[in-house]
Amino acid sequence: MTKRALMFGLVGLIGAAAAGGVMHSQAKRVTSSMAAVPSEKGGEDLFGPYEVVENWPKPISSLPGHEKWTWGSMNGVFAESPDRIFLFQRGEAPVVKRPDGVAVPTFGPSLSFPVNGMPFRNISQGPVSSPPGPPGEGGETTWKGKYDVDARWEHCLVVVNAAGDIVEQWTQWDKTFKRPHAVFINPYDATKAVWIVDDMRQAIFKFSNDGTELLQTIGTVNQEGNDETHLGRPTYIAWLPDSTMFVSDGYANSRVVKFDKNGKYLTSWGQKGEAGKETRPGYFNSVHGIAVDPVTRHVYVNDRLNHRVEVFDDNGKFLDQWMFSPTSNVYDLYMTGDRHLWASDDTTSKMLLYDLDGHLLYSWGIRGDTPGALWGAHQISVDTNGSLYIAEAENGRAQMFRPRKGANPEFLVGKPPRGAW
């Protein structure tokens, strides 16, 4: 055998061994798939470990006298149980069908709007969307639409069941709300009082579970401020097991406010920074999302315009921070009972899973207005069966997602902490 033949023979053996190694490696990769359903072939994990429940909830147009109306900007959702889910929206919007693309000669005949395959209506923006509260409250002076034509201030807070039927209409409180932002129940409260955050009322309202009574108001209604008795456009709430309450405050203020279990002011921390550039601890620009770890009592704060999470102890001592991405626009933070942190990013329309040290573990989601796609995921909730609910501000809807058969449980948005119920 010549030296060249020997060399080619060795190369062939090495190549075969390498090929075998690749095949073996590929086999290993199949068994350790990072897909939400590891045994599934194909797919893109558009909806992660979930399948969307279509035609949930039933449309507002199913109610008598509302045949021409649909959900408005949906900002809040909370699942008390699999058969009682609260939806909190900014009034009703008229039903509008997706128009055919129309050429715009100003730009050229090859362009048409709306763009095919993209959402055609942002229900939370524009001259005729999201009316700022009921008529007569002053907001209509800056709103360009017409009440009862472009919007109705009705059904701001409703309750739907597992089938998506509207079973409770809290319309007696419609005039109390001006700019609905989020809805909660403290998981450690045996009475299951319902908490409402309304950023333009500068207040948080606590209602009895059946909606018959307003039990408490945090902040001074219609008066913005930055002290013990005033709030500045608050956004979200989180509780510790002893019912200590933390409020992200918010759009106007740049702080976290801590209250005791009775709603008494304890302390606050944070100050306004330089939006989009801030790295200093304790500085915020749009405090939009808050979550707490029931074990360590650490407080996770979404510094939205600076694209980061800041972590504090429960008295405001800075502990850590991490970035999302430079272009992120994260709305909600959600702490699971198994102590993971989920975030909803409007820029990418993705749900992001992190451990409590800030390591990204998984993400899923795609932008659109088709069932299962997301646009403006504003609040997240999970029921006791593990079904996920997402309120979408831009799409103007809530969606329900059920875990897919065979889904990796580590990729599911975990059930919330449970205490008293």
C-alpha cells in the first residue's frame, strides 16, 4: 500500500468515525429535545407547551343590545378558579372586520394597508380607541372619538366561566373606573377580595368577592401625588404570605410602595432616572410589573423603559439586576408557585421564563391577531388546573391556553402560590 493510499484510508476511517459520532450525537439530541413536547416531530413551538382554546371567551356581541360591539383594550385577567375568571377592559369597541388591502398611491402601488398577516387594529391606541373613562369625567376633551359610536364605557369588569360564558356583569362599577389596568385576588386572603388597579383614578380599589361592596381605596381618587396617601398612576400589585402588599407606582411616580396587610403605608423606594439609559440601582422609568418570592421575600421590579429587572429585599435594599434586551417592552411579571419568574414582552410578543437569578430558560410566542398569537400581553394568570390566561391590550381580547398533551412541565407557566384558598 502506498503512503497516499494509507493516508486516504486513515482519513476515511476518521471520517466514518466522525460520521458515526455525528449520528450518535443526533440521536442524543432527539432524546433531549428542547421542544415543549419532546416526542413531537416538526412544529415551531409557536404557542410553547400550550394549545389555544378557540372561541373563548364568548364575544360581548352575544349580550342583548351589544350585537355591534366587541371587547375593548383588555388589560386585566385573573383566574380565581377554572370556572371563575375576571376580565378587566377599557370599555367596549365597535366590531370592525379586517378590511381588504387598499393601495396607497402616495407610497406606490406595491404597498397596501393593512399589511397582510399582521394585526390590523391596535385597539389600545389611535383617535377612536380606549376612551379615557366614562362620559363627563373630563377625559373626552382629549379623546377624538364619539361615545356610543367609537366606543362604549360598559362592561369594564366581567366574570366568565370555563366555557367562556359571561356569567357576572359588574356594570354597577363602570363609572368608578377611568383607565383599567389590572385585576387581582390576594392568594393569602380567605375572603378572596377583588383588587382593581386604575392608573388614571390614581387609586387601587378593593371589592368584596361578589362585587356588592367597595371595601377599601388605596390612594386618593383623582389626585396624583407621591406621598403616603397618594399614588402616581399605579400599575400592579404583589403580596407576601403575611399579606404585606407591594404596589408598582408606576407611570407618573417611579417607586415601589409597601403596605401592611390592612393597607397601611409602611415605606417606599425608587426615583426617576434617565429613560432608556439607566443602570443605577433604585432608579426607574415606568415601573410596570412587580412580583415577590414568598420564600426569600425578594421583590422583583420591572423597570420597563430601562429594559431590566431590579431585585430588592422587602425593605428596598438593592440586591441584583438583569437586562431583558435593549429593545424589550416588558409588561407583566408573574411569580409561579414553583418559584420561577415569567415576563411578557410586547416587542417580541414572547413569554419569557427566567430562574430567580435572571437566567433565561425558555421562551415562546408569535405576534398576530389569529387564535394563539399575541399582541400586547398585559397581564398573566394561571388557574388551579394549570390553564393559562393572557389579557392582550393591543389585540383587545383575553385568551385561554390549555397545556398540550405530553408537554414538558418545566416549560409550563406554573400555578400561582396558594395560601388561604
